[in-house]
Amino acid sequence: MPWTDDIQVIYEHYHRYALAARYAFGRRVLDLASGEGYGSALLAAHASEVIGVDIDEASVEHARARYGGQPNLRFTTGSMTDPDLLADAGKFDVITCFEALEHVAEQDELMALVRARLAPGGVFFTSTPDVLVYTHEHGNENPFHVKELTEPQFRALLGASFRHVTVLRQNVAIGSVLTSDREHGPVLSQQLRRTGEDSWSVGTGAPHTYLVGVASDNPVEVPAAATMLDPQLALLGAAAERAAAPLRAEIERLTSDDGGPKYRKVIERYRPRRRATEGPVTVSTSDDPLVSIIVPVHGQWSYTRRCLQAIEDSGTRVSFEVVVVDDASPDDSAEQLAACPGVRLVRAPENLGFLRAVNLGAAQARGELLVLLNNDTEVRPGWLDALTEVVRGDESIGLAGAKLVYPDGRLQECGGIVFADGSAANYGHGDNPEDPRYQAVRDVDYCSGAAILVRRDLWERLGGFDERYSPAYYEDTDLAFAVRAAGHRVVVVPNAVVVHHEGVSHGTDVMQGVKRYQEVNREVFTEKWTGALAEQADPGTPLWIARQRVPGRTQRDGDLVLVADVTVPTPDRDSGSVRLRCLLDELVALGHRVVFCPMGPPADPAYLDQLHRAGITVLADNGLREQFLHEAGKHIRLALLSRPTVAWHLADRLRICAPQARIVFDTVDLHFVRLSREAELVERLGGAPETSTMLHQRAKLYRELELALVRACDRTLVVSDAERDLLADLAPGAPVSVLSNVHTPGPEASPDGRPGVLFVGSFEHPPNRDAAYWLAGEIWPLVRRQVPDAVLDLVGRDPTNELRTLDGHGVKFRGWVPALDALYETARLSVAPLRFGAGVKGKVGESLAAGVPVVGTTLAFEGMRLRHGAEVLAGDKAEEIAAGIVSLLTDDALWLRLSRAGQAAVAAQFGPDVARAALTELLG
């Protein structure tokens, strides 16, 4: 590779290894498919040891000869799908596998080898060409690529083996680089495009050809963007010299005689050849479709073919049919379409125009859902599944639109805005489609008809597109207003991405052709919807307000709610996240535009996606947060700031940018109380004095910080009456409210078929670790003396895996379990033996809501108004807790009484209606 003439390949390959080298310092590295060896050598400059593996013996011999002088580097021959490869070599901290994944069909076997050789918490780097770009857009046909992947397939392959996956998009570029002395900050990507012979334009976004995956079981900090520079243009200059040599020779020969046929030969050699228009395409459709995709066509066969091919390549899971309406095409489109297997062709008797052609095609549909799709679009993988999932998951949604992007990667539209004068705006036009502002499912005024899904029964009830807008323009906006008038919602689904070659059918000049109807039909629309437009936002309204409708409200009702916490909530990992996620969902249900700001480390994309699907905009970048506060601060009605460090960081800034906002400090728990109790426990158990001293110091600092915030904020939230009473003594006069955990009781349970005892808690949290050790070491042996076959399940995330040492003697350490429903269905009881901590314990409420009785310490039930012997069993000694466990394991009558009483107590104190009432009071 170092001697290839293709400098693009050199830049691509070296950059991948340069990225991986950043994570290789002092670590053991395995370089799979090491080839010539240059990458292994680059890694060895930083790593403690590198082993390069390649299947080609000649390459391995070459690598040994060229790079073998480095003492920490060696090469060996082997296959990366061989499960016995380097079986005795131990574990590696970093594994790289570049330019190889697409060359093997057995990709699952490769992933199995990686998992077997990678150390816990290790990082795996790999790459693959994006088949939609490399093969379909660029026309590359590499016979050595046996299994190319789309980006969703690449993510799925890595995600099946690793908890944390980041995918970077790579493309070689020549241009300019602007840098600062800041280590972190937003990334601005821009592209230079030629728009005419002497004219240029600049847009946002960056193209890509290759995908680079970074995967690990632990979170990995991956740069938002990475550059590798060649400031002296060394490779480019050398390549230019080589490329120019034959051209100079041709020019000399050409100018040495009269030219003639030689001239034509030179032109033919250096002129790019056009690819012939390709023929029919097969689309894998269904005879019993859920979705009918309607594609109107008037000529432009090359675009139509690309549209159909993209539908076929998108990997859609839902059943669908494709109905193409040939609207009297002036070319051979009808004949080409007739030869496309899987496509239902409807021929218009005459040129009807876009609107009537769509109505004609929809009349032929068999699916429950209709998708209207322009023929100048190319859908991306997952587009139809995303649209369908959103609409079928909520009966109130009548119409859903895709996120439209230009072929060069710029955003065309993520939902449309209609102002009171009837004018419309494509939200996000020209921006980066990956910007956080364009990721949440949102109620919008309309979505471009280039790619929308609508319920067929609703479409038929409304009469389809209103033909007063014929031949085209404003019919999609009119449809959205009609859908809302019929009592349904209109949303944009950012996960449904569709490339739109805007202007192919009707051009871009609003003064001529069909395009002129854009202005004509605006007047028609304004006259028809005069009443509805009076409730729309005025032109000039901040986009943060105009971009998102609130169901049941007018666009003029424009308040925002800001919620901030350290991280994006992870409800399957800790009870604090369960509570926060419930509060976020309740705020959305109450009809507010919710913006969430995580102030800590990068979030797992899976949890981000959960918030986006719920309609919540997430702003993790400090620059975007500042922009939001500057642009929309005066419209923030409520700012809910979780935990003291977050509240301290944002409260003063909000006073300046959002003077109308009610600022609420959400303690989650009183940190200084928890730390004080931990210090006291260390002292009581005879722990190290320096540990208790450190904890007391931290408790003192947090006490000052939390009490200062209680006095400074408009209101403080605590999770129990006990914490409210404590703050009443420490900060008299400060307004404090209780907003506790949120639990929904399940159906009544029975003790039959429930053999297990359950402990649940995130073991990143010190109180849970201490409780698990106390339970397994002192309490559980007492239980086993009376119930020898009793089994205790320890469930929770333990990044260090240190609690695995407790496994055995009736104790099963299960680690993190994504869903607890099955465990609660088989658990006889749960245990909460907490010896320090603060706040209301989510594990207690969750268990009681499921009908599973709880045995715990007095501290575990603090602030929950749960009584010993009435709703729970309580004790603070190992013998008392063990006795309670044995009682519930052996006494069905006691079990039934506590199960019913526990569910009733949860419903009264922690039901969703309780949280909703508290939030409504906060909002005034």
C-alpha cells in the first residue's frame, strides 16, 4: 500500500491507523489483516506490543523484512475467521481490522474471534465501504468485496457484540482547516460546490464513502471529527507529477504533426465516458402489503430507476407494494417500468399532473398505510420502518414525513413551518442533518409531499389531495392542515431519511412552468385556511417556537421547558433515570416543548434515540446550549435542573437568558445526607480514618452547595417528606416540594411459582455495593440455614465485575439485565439492605409496584410511609432481615397481604397522576 499510485487509498488507510494509534498508548494491540505491515508499524510506535496477522504468507514475510526491527512488533500468518488464531497469545486491549470486513462472508465468525481475543473494556476498530455510496452512488464494482454493508447493517453487526458503538464517516478531501486551542467544541463541516462556470456556493455537511466503527463494552470517547493533514501536499504533488507525464507526452506528439485521427484519440482517452442508462430493476414487494408506496412519474427514467433501486436496497422489514403511476411520460419510462418485476404500473390516459397522478395511484393501493414518494428521491435504509413504527405506535398520528436531504448531504427539510400569512419555510434548510435540532420526532405544520406516510382510511375520508391545487404545490401543506382538522397529528420522523433531488421535475424558477403554481396556490391555500392561519405563528417568530407544534394548542402558545441533568437517562440501569424519564414523558404529555441538556460525558446513542422518539430535543454540546439560550431563552417557562453540580452551572446563566423562567432545583437526593451517612458507617465498621475524613469533607462541601441552591432557586424538589422537613429546618422559608419516584402498579400477583429472592441496584452506586456485600456475606448464610435451597439473584450494572466474587452458595450474580419484568414475575421477594444513602429508593417502589414484597432496612424505606408488618418487613440487623426473608419464603398468607398492601401504597404515593399534579403546579 505505501507505494500505490492511488493517493486516496493512502490517505484513507493511514488516517484509520492514526485514529486507532491514539488509543494504543502502552497497550497490547492485534492488527488483523495487517497486509504490508505499515499500519502495525505505526501502532507499534505507541503500543507496548503489536501482533500483525495476515492470511497471505508473502505479505507477512515482506512485513517481517521491512518492519521486523521493532522489538515490540511481530507478524504471523493466519485467518481472521479461524477461532483458534492466537489462542495462546492472551488478551489484547485494542484490535484493529481495516479494509478487511467486506472481504469475508463469515463476518459473524470474525466478530466472535474479536470478542474472544479482546480484553474486558477493550476497543475494536474496523472499517467498511458504505455500499449505498461506494457501489450504488459511485458505481464501483469490486470483485473482491464479498459482503458490503449499509450503515445500519454495519451498526447492527457491531452492536450485536458490543454495548457501545460509534460510527464515523470517512471521505478524502482537499481544502482548508481552521483549528482553535480548545480541546472540545462543536464541529462545523462545510462543502464547496461549483454552481456555474465562475460561481461557487458553500453548504454544510460532509460526504462520505467509508464507515469506521469504534466498538467497546465500555464508553469510549471518540472525537466528533478527525483530520489528518498533508500540508506540503507531498502525496498530491507526487501523484500530479506522475499523472502529468503521459499527458505531456501526448501533447508533444499531438503538436508535432497535423493532428488528424490522433487528436480524436487523445480526446477519447481523457474525456469521461457516460454510463448508459440502465434497464429495469426488481423490487421485492408483497402480495399482502401493509404499506402502499405511490410513485408518480413523468419521464426522467434514470431518476425513477434509482428511486426503485433504493427502495429495494433499503432493507425494509414491513411488507409493502410499489404502485408507479406513469403520467404520460415523454420517454420510455412506461416500457421500462412494465419490465420491472414487483412494480405495479398504472398508466394515466393523459398527462394529469403530479397531484392527480398521486390520487390515481392511491386509488389502486391495497395497503393500510399510504406512502407518497417522489420519483426523484433515494430512500435510506430504515426509512419505511421508522415511518411505520411511529404511525402504528400512536393512533393519534395521521401523517408522518421523512427528513429530506440533498444529494450533497445538506439538510433540505426536517418538517415544514407555515406562518400566519400562509408563507412556508423548510425547517433546517441547508444545515447539517445530524444537528441535534433535527433528531427528535416533532409535531409540525406540514411535511413535504416528496416523502410522506398517511393512513389510507384518513386519506380516503379527506378525498386525497385537493384538486384545486392542481397541477402541483401546496397540496401537501393543505393535506397536513386537513389531517389536523380531522383530529389527527402531523409529525416529522428524523430517522426516516430520504435524499431528494429537488427541482428535477419542475425546476426551481418560480416564474415559469409548473413551478409558478407555488405562488399561485399559496393564495388558494390562504383563502381556504384563513381561520387556521390566524392561530399560526407570525413571520419572524423564533424558530425554536415555530418549528414544533403542541397537540391541542395553537402555534402562538409558545413556551418551552428546559430539563438538565448530568447524563441522558438510562432507565434500565438506575432508579434516578427511571424517575427523570418519567418526568420528561409527563412534561411531553402535558403539552410542552421539552429540551433536554445532558451536561456530562457523551451518551449512548440508544438512549439518545429513546428521547428523540419521545419528541424531546437533546442538546449535549455547550455551543448549541448557548445558542438555544440566546435564541429562545425568553420563551423558557420552566427550567428543571437535576443535581447540585448541574444547577450550580446553569442557574445564574438562566437568570440572564431566561428571566421569565421558573428555575427549579431537583435534588434527586440530598447528597450531603448520603455522604454523611456513608462516613458514619465507615467509622462504625472500623474503616480507614482517612476515608471517613474525606467523606465528611465532601459532605460539608455539598451541604453548603445544596443549601445555597435551595435558597437561590425559585423552588426545590425533594423525593420524600423527610427531606422536605430537613430542608425546612436548614433553609427556613425556602419553597420546597415533594416530587418523588414514579411507578405504575401492575396486576395483582400470586405467590405460586416464585422461588427466587432478588436484589436490584446499580453497583456503580456505593450504597448498593455495600448492601450486596452485607447481604451475601452475613445475611444470606442465615437464610440458607433455614431454607437450604433458597437462591439469591444479584442484578445490576457492575463495570468492575468485582461482585462476581460473591457468586456461589446460593448466590447468583447476574450483572446488568436490560429488562426486569421476567425476574419480578418469578421473584418471591426482593431485599433492600441499605446501610447508608439518601432519598427514596427506586428498587423498593419498583418491586412493590410489581406485587413483589420487600424486606429491607429502615433506611431503605425512608420517606415512603411504609410500615413494618403492614406494607413491608423492616429490620436493621442481619438477623432481622434474614428472619423477614424466611417468613416471606414460607408464609403465603403473609406474602399475599404484603403484596396487595404494597401495590396500594405505591399507587397512592408514586402513581403517574401524583407526578403529573406536582409538575402542573410547578408550571403554574
